[in-house]
Amino acid sequence: MIQLIVGAKGKGKTKILLDKVNSEIKTVHGSIVYLDKSTKHMYELNNKIRLIDVSSFGLESSGEFIGFICGILSQDHDLEQMYLDSFLKISQTDETTANEILCKLDKIGEQFGVTFVISISVEASAIAEELKKNIIAEL
């Protein structure tokens, strides 16, 4: 399952994502992972949340990104939620192929029982129709 926070760059999506992840840590029984393009938000996250700086892994394509996500899932069977900030950058994709990657993540989430909460710098109109129901915040 995916949940989307959409809007233009610089509108405050990261703040919503950080607030959501820090409030969810109080109720989640499993683990939470937060993927970002840097460690900039390290001190804004609860220390029970695992921050992964995706830029340090040298991913070069969206296929490698999906493999990276699956690798994280395979090593943590207690993983309940994964938060993805700056989605276009960390997933090595752009607006034209983002919907394809989002659909793949939705299927992976359903298969493994993980919720992906994703901050993406696109307008809601750019999201595929079948995914619009997953928008939880639009800025």
C-alpha cells in the first residue's frame, strides 16, 4: 500500500512527512525506515526510526531503486512502514515514469504488508487515476 503527499517543490511536504513518521512511531509495533537524499533531517526524526541516506548507495536507475527497496524488506521482517522523501530524486525517476514506480511499490507493499508513505514533487493531476485514492495530502 502507498500513501502520497503531493505538491510542488518547496511547499512543505517534508514537514508533513516528518510529523507523520514521528507520530506513527508511538503506535507501530514493527519497525519504520525513512529514506532520504541526505542525512539533513537526522535530528528531526525519533531515534527509533532508521534513516537511510539513499545517495550514499550510488543507485543509477529506478530498477536499482526497486531492488534496493526489496533488499531492505528482505532483511527486516518486522518492517511495517517505509517513508520516502524526495521521491523523484531517490528513486532515480522523473514525472513521466514515476507512476510506474509508484504502482510497483503499491504491489510490493501489498505483498509484504508494508505501507509506503511517499513525498513526491508533482501536482495531483500528474498522478495516475488508479493511484489518486492514495493521496493523503496535497499542497
